[in-house]
Amino acid sequence: MLVRALLAPLLLAVFLAAQSAPSHVWFTWTGDTGTTLCVNFMTRGEKSIEPRVWWDTEPRAARVAEYRNQAKGERMRIEGLNDRWIHRVELKDLAPGARIHLVAGDPVHGISREHVVRTIPHDGSPLRFVTGGDMGPGAETRHLLREAARLDPDFAILGGDIAYEDGNLANVGKWDTWFEYWADEMVTRDGRSVPMVLAIGNHEVRGSFLKTEKQPVAAVVPSEGVTGWADTWMMSAHAPHPNCMYKWMQWTMRPEI
């Protein structure tokens, strides 16, 4: 009986930590890229935590009490995903070009590891960024992110079709995998986590944002089939009259067209 009494609080603490410890910490901006930073993270469980971030300009090895600054944020749920919460905390009045050391979460339920993020300088110095999209959760994406991080970018622009979950809640595991890859691999050689500048694509919203919003729109594929999308055109290597195709492509690329 004594052993059970001693184990009960320990098991409860482990359960709470598993339910509410932060995961998928990622960084974006909604304001000035030199003086603000948006810290986003997810927790699991039916009950939410009060989202907080502790930060400093010096490393503190995730010892919460030693960070000189903290901020509180907001939380939200995605309709239909009742086992997880999305949290956003915005840091303000940061110094441009500063290395920010931070942890996110709640001391009772668990905090993240310490991340390092750099704000964008305001001194006119050159910036480096990477851009891409159409990723998905495959192993090739992990390799791609690892190679991108070796370029030491200040940020990454992602142009949509990120996890290829097609707006289907049943595919949320694809986002979990993608975020795991991002957290593990998109770290520069000097230890900085790379912030994202994001756009949505058709594979985030079941083919159309308006369709997701229950508007009467749909994507239609011609019965004859297609060879490309939007402003992308392809020509067969065995086209019988390639000069005609080249002339047509040149015509479509004119500014007035």
C-alpha cells in the first residue's frame, strides 16, 4: 500500500507531462521582424495550459527561474481536434539582430528545450533565406531541410503544400511528422532555429480555401487531361512541331499577356 501511495503522485506527474508538455515549437512573425517574434507550440490533452515563454539574450539551459523575461500568449483549438491545443506567444521590444534564448510551456506540466532564434538586423547587412514548398512528410523532406539548414538562413519562405494533409483532420499525423523534421533539421550550424514565413496551398485546404469555407467553388480537370498547373507549361520531348510551341510560350510570357 505504501508503494502504491508513493507511486501515485509520480505516475500522475508523468501523465500530466505527457499530456501537456510542449511539442512542435516553431517561429514566425506577425510584426517587425527585427523587434518581434511569434513563438508557436502545441500541447496535447483535453485541458489547456496558460501559454508562456521565458526568454533571455544569454543561454539559461532551460532553467526557467534564470530567464530575465517572460510573456504570456493565446491558445486555440482546431475544430475537430479535441486532443490538442495550439499556443501563440508574441515577444515584443526585442533588439534587431539579437540571439534570443527561450523555452515555452508551463513549469508544472513541462517546458520545451531551449531554442535559439535570431531577430532580423536593422543595419542593412545582407540577409540569406531559403524558399520552397510541395514537401510532404517523406524522408526526402528531412534530407532537404538538413541541407537547407547548412546554408545558415535567417528565415525560410514556404510557399504552400507543406505537409500534404489536404485539409483532412485524419491526416494530422502528417503535420506531426513534418514539424518533427523541421525542429530536428532546420537548425543552423551555430545552433539557431530558423523562423518561417508561410503561405497556404491547395493541399492545406482540400483544393480551395473557399471550398473549405463551404463556398460553391471547385477545381475542375478537363476530360482530356492536363500537363501543368497555373503558369507552368511543359512540352513533350517528342513534339512534332516544337517551334510552334516555343512561339506560343514566348507569346504567353509577354508582360501584357
